[in-house]
Amino acid sequence: MILLTIDRRSLLKFLDELKREAELIAPVQRLGGATFEEIKDIEEVNFLEGNPLSSPKQFFFPQTDELFQLRMGTFSFKEKAKRKRRILFGIRPCDVAALEFSDKFFSSEHGGYEDIYYWIRRRSTFLIGINCLKPEESCFCFLCGSGPFAKKSYDLQLTPLGNSYLVEVGSSQGEEIVSTFSDFFLSATDDEKREKEILEERMEGEFSHKEVEIEKVTDRLLEDGFSGALIENEFWEEIGNRCLDCGGCNYICPTCTCFSIVDKADRNLEFGERAKIWDSCNFSGFTRMASGANPGANKRDRIKKRFFCKLLYSIENQGLLGCVGCGRCSKVCYGEIDILKVAGEIQVNEND
Amino acid sequence: MGVLPSYNSPVNQGKLCVKGWNCYEYVKSPLRLVRPLMRKKTRGSKRRAESLDDFREVSWRKALKSIALKFKDIRKKKGNNAIGLLSSAKCTNEENYLMMKLARAVLQTNNIDHCARLCHSSTVVGLMRAFGSGAMTNSIEEIEKAEVILVTGSNTTEQHPEIGSRIIRRVLKGAKLVLVDPRNIHLSKFATLHLRPRPGTDVAWINGFIHVILKEGLADSDFIDKYTENFSSLREIVKKYTPPFVEEMTGIPDKKLIEAARIYGSSRQAMIVYAVGITQHVTGTDNVLSLANLAMITGNIGRSSTGVNPLRGQNNVQGACDMGALPDFLTGYQKVEDGDIRKKFEQCWDVKLPRDMGLTETEMFVEGNPIQALYIMGENPLLSEPNIGRVEKFMESLEFLVVQDIFFTETARWADIILPGSSFAEKDGTFTSTERRIQRVRKAIEPVGESQADWKIICQLAKELGYSMEYSYPAQIMEEIASLTPIYGGVSYSRLDKNGGLQWPCPEESHPGTPYLHRGGFKRGKGLFTPAEYKPPPETTDEEYPFLLTTGRIYQHWHTGTMSRLTFTLQREVPQAFVEMNPRDGIFLGIRNGQLIKVISRRGEIIAKAFLTERVGERTIFIPFHFSEAAANRLTLDSLDPQAKIPEYKVCAVKVKLWGESN
């Protein structure tokens, strides 16, 4: 593994250099909070505040993604051409893990088929992650094995060390880039490597008061098997009552990948477009069939399904935990439905 | 395009409802109006257009010139008051201000109103009379410290989820929730007590509450003595509203009424929260005044986490009222009849202003009124007015109609000229939320097609009419508003850009804004008790029309559905109209869930699917009014509250039968 360092000033210069050839996406601070945006001016990059409320999901799987347009008797695909190269900078380990998950979801593994709209964007993106020194109250990445320090799936990974950053190179593309821009980097010293290890240990310690063991929660759900054999309906009922059907937890979730296909046409049916849009399993229309019959008509069952999906089905289907512990869903929830708290209650239930 | 909630906003705190999350979708809909349209001459005798084929595209210049010419002609022939304007609770403050200015300064009429007439005019009239200010007295975040929350006539989690969710979160932390609503709603699950009065009996149960509170010595007599007047007449009137007497009228069990009154009356941190279930009655003003009485006898007003809190519905219905898109007020509730006030505006606008109060929206659609031409911006009265059949009849006789909208609405079908306005995402400006919070909206994209920001359209039309409105940017309009409007006096874009907005009254640049009103005394001086007697609804059920119909809204759709029904996720959730009916009534009539039924009133009929549910009591049905193909307002009654002119949307008599059944 190549280990380098780069100082803060050089880092911005390095990004500015990369921006000449590629679209740079990084966290910026707005009036409403931090967001990931395409950067016009390098000075806007501000990645040391809280994790943006929006994950980088939108850059691979946008809220609405036009697939093709139709004009009376003809059609054209929008994304035929190769995309411009993209640098995604400042994403935290939780979001890196989430990308790993959606890579599986949108791939042809497990009998699915490859979603080209996702992969055109994904393959042209270079990931520069940053290890997290600022976990928030609602975060629990450590419990999900996705952070606070990333172990894989990045191209470059930074760890803030005082006024400079330790740089870990995680891919051949990463190697290529650091050798092209070698002027910006220095070799890391043993002290710096040691410093990173100490930091990592300290950051992991920040989660020690959160005692939920996700594996046990998964086992517990497996045992229940959605039958209600172990976890009584009232438990889900109470959570369901607090859900106000906004869909926010799905929309904001970096691993929620469900979508709908929507056709829109002008009134003369001369022009139309087909788009992929974010969907939410919390909506009753998500599972309603043409006959009107609906296995998810009841809010209790929908919310229950969501937790089964995140904490059990994801492992069965994608081989990865569907929750990366970013805590965003708790932040947007009207009913204070906190996934870690729910998981903890499921686990404690086991000891009854 | 997409949507993200504002994490730092003191209101949203990172949360959005389903409509908020999906509101980007209609903005670029292929159905947007993108060019000015003029009705083809060949339309024949049919006033209502079948489709857009009945229109032809014209240039902005041609459209605006034609409107100006026609307006001038009508004014010359029939007088200034032959023209009426409807402003929009969806448009910005700046746009509402200009629309109001266009009516008064340019067209020389006070015939300007907007849809607040249909939702909260009784709030404005009632709270203005009782307290001296017609808006929500307290702030949303104060719910977090309330001990008791009395919610009535508000399906808060569906219509104001931001507020409904705060109520739930507060109740989970121990506050008591007293819910008074005929329907079983989501909040019922969290209510300490849920009283279910018969629709239209609000004055009776509120007087009953007051009766119990006085009888049990729970009133705050110090507060009453010091801050209010006319208490003795209230005391007289509520004497006979004993719990058994109230039970007879409302159907609320007397013991429950007593228990609920005790809960509210015992607290000094009690908030009243209400919406159109209170206001949309012929007794709407009485209902509002009665809630004001209830708050005043317990001293639950003028402090944090208390008050009488009307929840306004549309994004800027508060602002449209504030901006004087009302026939009797200029901006900031300054009376148009007041000569000094008019003089102030006349000096600023350099024109003489008309003094007599104009027509209200509900009066503009009545046959026999002087209206010959209407200019309607961002409103859809052909679906939102009660008794649509009557409105259609009026439209047949209307000489000239201009509709400015983003979609080809039901109302636009009747237009002579359609002007394409633009959506919230395409303009700068301010909106004022229900808690009197003035907030910025910022342009995210250029106007779609040839559409224009509504403020720009109004300025150009004014120019065609010979009056100059020169503004390069909405901030300049706000400067003018602030200079003329004491409650907005300290508002400027530079201040609004710094934080999550300002709550009026904000009279000066250094004023921080006002989270709650009537601190240390009422705006009008003393709080005025105005007692009311219970009056039965104008139309009651009988043998022929045995069901009571109450109309309302649902979570996924918004007002007349012009935007929400073009939004995939929302439309998929609730694709069509339905009639909520109690399962026992269904069994009695042989109606099964999902069957098409016909609902008939004395004014019209509609066909929709039956939805059998315990949400409504027996002999009561509920229909949401969002759906043009099954418009609930074909059935509703156009009786008006005599004071606020708000219609009775919540009570009328209907009969129901299976569709396809003979007779």
C-alpha cells in the first residue's frame, strides 16, 4: 500500500488541477446546511463540517433520471455518450460503504441486470474519501462495520492529521493519479502512520456507548421470519403510528435503491419522456396491485418491511448489510423513528 | 432537479412532507403552459373550452395589449368596479402586492381578493375583532413546551405535517392532546381525549367548555379583569350550555365534555390549534370568536406556548392577506376606508385611490353583480368555489376572463386569454408562513418556455394600462412594501438572507421579529369577548337527503390538484376521488368497498368510489375536493358566513346510491 501525505494548501491545488479535466463534486456549506455539489470555485469546498444531509447517491442515481425521450415515432437515449470524468471528493466511509452496496444492487450479480444509467456514472467516478473525525449524535457506522475509517472501495482515502492529510491509495487509478501529480505529495513517515492508527482507535472509541450488536439484531429478525413469531405486532404498530408517510427515510438513505419508472407526455402525445424516479417502500402505492389488493396496505407492515430489508434481507440478497449507520433517516423523520433505537429494542427483546 | 430539506431552517429542521419531497416534479412537466394563449374566435356559443385546441398561441405583446384594451373598454363602458381581480396564495408577497397595486392604483377598484376568502376569512375577521390581529398568535416551535394542545377542525398530520408531527412528538413526551373532530383521524391515536361532535356544532361545544370552566372555577379572573372586556355578556350566554344540553346538540357525551374542558381549563400552557374545520361554516366567524373567548377566560394567550393558532393552508396565504389582496384592506391590515392610510399610499403611488370596499371572491361569482371581467392569477375557483354549478352559470355571462397560471386548469378553460406564469422554482421573492414568518424563495432555474415570473407579467400589464411599475428585482418591491407597511417595516432581503426568516410584526430594521402576539396586552387594547349562540347549519339532513356531507383534503394532494395530480408519486398514492362512508351505512345501502356510487345534493351530483371506513361516523360522508372529475364542490352549499363571506364547505345534505341503479 502506498502511503503519502499532502498539506491542506496543496490538497486544494491538487483538486483544482483535477477539476480542469473532470467534474468535481464536494461538500459545500449552504444556508440550509451542507450539501454535495458540483464545484465551480475551489474555495467553496468545505468538508470538515458535519456530514451533508444528502448523500452522494443523487450523483449516481438521481431523484429523477430521464432515460429517453420520444417524439412521434422516434426515440433517443440521453446517456449514450461517455460521461465526463468525475471526482467525488470528501465522502465519508459510511457513504463509501453505501456505494459498495448500490454497486451490488445495480449490478448483474444475484440474477439482476446491470443498470447502465448507474454504471456510466459510477465507472467514470474517482472517489477521494475522508476518514471521519466528526461522527454526529445519530451516527453508528462503527456498529455496521462501515466506519469511521474506510478499509476499502476508495481510490484515495484521506485522514486529517493536523495541517496535513495522510493519503492511502486504494486502486490502480489512484496510483496513476498520485504519480501524475506527485509534486503535491510526500511520503508518509512512520510517525504519521502511527498517528493515523491512534486516531482510528480513538474514533472507534467514540461509539463505545452505543451497545447495539447489529449481528444479533439480524439473527433475531431471521428467527422471527416476518411471521411475528418473536416480535409482537404491537411493537411495529407503535412505530408505524409515528410514521407520517413522507418517504424521507428512503429518499435520504444512501443505500435505498428502489425506483419507479414514469412516462410523461405532452397533451397531444407528440412528445414524451421516460424517467426513473426515487420510490419509497413506505408508500401504500409501492405494493398496491392493479386489482387494488395490497399486501402493504397497513402502515405497520410497511415499516416492518423496511427494517427487515435494511437489517436482514439486504444481507440475504446483496450479501451486505443494507444500513451503513449514517443516521440520516433519524434526522429527517417526523416521528423520531431512530433506526438504531429500533434495532436496539429488537435486540433487547431477544433477552426476554 | 430534485429536493432537499433545509437542515438549518428553524421550521423544517431537515424534515419534509411527501408533497415537499416530490414538489420538483411538476415544475418541468410537459403539460406546463409555455406561451400566451388567446381563445379562437371560432369558439361558437360554448364558453368553456374543450381543450387547448380552442386557443391559439400569441406573443406576449399581443396578449398584454389585448388585455389592456379590453380592460380600458370595460372601465369606460361599465365603470371601474366592473373588473375584479383574484390574487394568488401560491404567489410571492411581492407578486400579491403588485396585483393589489394593479387593482387599486391602476384599475381603480377595490375588487381584489384571493382564496383566503374560502379558507380563513373568518379567522381574519374573528381574531381581528377579538384581539386586534387576525393571524396565528404563537409560533410553531412553541408546541414543544405546551402542556395541553387542543386541536379542532384540523387533520394536522395530513394538512400541516410539519406541525402535526411536532404535536405527536410533544404528546409522546407527556403533553395532553384534546382532539375535537367529527372524523377519526391520525391524531386520534395520540389523543388523551377525542370528542366527535356532529359537523357544524362548534359554537355549542366551545360554549360548553366555557360553561364548565366557569362553573368549576378554572377561569383566570385576574386576566379577565385586567386584559379583557364584555365578559359579563359571555357569562350570560354560556349559562344554558350545560353539558347535557351540549350533548343534545353535538352528540358529545357530557362526561367527556367535562373532562376535556377540565384538561384545557386547568392548564396555563395550553395552545388551541385549528384549521378550516372551524372556519368553513356559515358560523365560521362565531366559531373563531368562541375559540378566542375560550383562550381569554383561561388567560391562555399573550404568552409562549399558548394562544389561538389558525393553521393557514397554502404556502403564502398568510402573505397574500398581509399584502392586502383583500377588498377591505391595504397591506398590513390597514383599512382602505381610512383616509389617512389611503393618503399614505396615494403619495407613494402617485395616484388617487378608490375608497369603498370591493367585492369578496365569493361575491364575484354571483349573477347580477357588476363584474364584467375577471383577472385570475394562480387560482382555480371552478373547482374550489362551493356549488360549482352556480359559478359556471356566472361564467357563461362573464364578458372577459384572463387567467394567469402554470397549467391549463379547469378555470383556464373559461379564459379568453391565458398568461403563462412561473412556479416557485423559477423566481425570487418571499413567502409568509402560517406563523407569520417571512422567508425567501430563490430562483433555481430559468422560467420554463416563454413563461415569466408573475411579478414581471403584472408590471408589463400595468405599463400597457398606462401606469409605470419599474422594478428590476423583487427586493425593490419589498423595500416599497416595508415603507408602507408597519408590520413589515424592518423586513429586507439582506436580513432575510441571513437567517431562517423574520416573524411579523417587525416594525424596524433593529427589531428581531415577534414569536408570539399580545404580550402584556392585546393589539386592540382590551381583548373583546364576543359571545355567540349556537345556530344549526343552513341545510340539515331529511328523509330525501339523509346523509351529511363534509368535504376536506387529503395528505397527498394539494388544493385543486393542479400540481399534485401531475406528480407521479402523489397521484399514485391516491389516484382518484373517494367517498368515505361508515361500513354500517354501506351494509344498510348494499354498497361494498370500492364500488362506484353516486352522491347527489340539491345542487349537483358526482360519481366516485365508496371507501368504507370507521373514519367517519354513521350518516356522515366525507369527500376530498381535489378531484375535478368528481368535484365535491358540485355538491356543496354556497351559503355564506354573513360577516366573513366564507362558504359552508363542511355541512350539507346529500343522498347516496349505487351508480347505475335506477332512479
